[in-house]
Amino acid sequence: MQRLAWLLAAGALVAAPPQRYEVKRAASPIQIDGKADEPAWEAAGKIEVPAPSPTTVRLLWDDNFLYLAFECEDSDSVVIQIHPKPPQTDAYIGLEIDRRATGRAFLRVGEYVFRQFHLQGVRLSTYVEGHAWTAEVAIPWNNFDDLSRQHGAGSTWTANWGRGSAAPPPLDQFGELVFVK
């Protein structure tokens, strides 16, 4: 029943990122252990996700990976959808992560969702303490090559994140990710 109530609330609270979010280059190595406690994460701004329980998202990048960190205070999964720009199609890559470090990738093209989509070389770890949990993800850049080969400083992509299984908004309502040094 609690899950149903959250899903109904989530329908009204589809999480959209800020209009413009700067994704900074990681100043030091990131160890994917689920804790998101490396010094590099301190430079990443926190995005507060509208959800029934406090949730934040942080992003960083380096020459090899796009890094994501989630901090959650309940057991629902987190979802991120990433759409490299310039858009060649209305396709985007999505990743749903739960507190057991289970990641499910999907590719959405228009109205079609391909759930058998596999991201190559992704590193994912979670750290659970009571009801709260954190996740760290490293996605190799080559997973985005079919959508855009542009990444790193000066690139602008769009993204959206949310909790549970709430439907994402249309692509034109995703927020901007601006990659900076």
C-alpha cells in the first residue's frame, strides 16, 4: 500500500533536474564503492530530487567515465535518463538502480523501450546504512557513442532523474547538463 501511495505521488512529482547543471571534471580519482566520500565529490553540486524522501544526485566526469552518485533515505530505486546533444534522435539511455546494487539499463526510442539493452563496462556499487543508501556509478563514454561522440568540457547534454517507476517527462522538459573543467 505504501508503494502504491508513493507511485501515485510520484506521478505528480516527476523529478526534473535544474534548468542548467554544471558537471565538473573530477579533480581526483573516484573509487566506486558506493560511499561517494572521495574528495572529488565535494566539488560536485548537489541536485535535490523532488521525492517523498530526501534524495540527491551528483555528477562528475573524467576522460573515461561519466560518474553519478545518489544519496537516498528510503528503499525505492533511483532512475536517471541521459540524452546526449546534439540530439540525433529522440533516443536516450536510462539506468535504474536499487539499494542491492542491481542496475537495469534500458534504451528508449520514441515510445519504444528496449529493456534488454546492456551498458558495457559500467561499474556500480551501493552502500546501505539502515534505511538510507548511497550509490556510485561509473559509465564509460563509449556507451553513448551511438547517440553522440561529443562529451567532456564544452558539451551540453540533457538528463532527468527520479525515484521508483514514475514515467519520465518528454525530452524537451529534461534539464541541461553542461560539462565544465
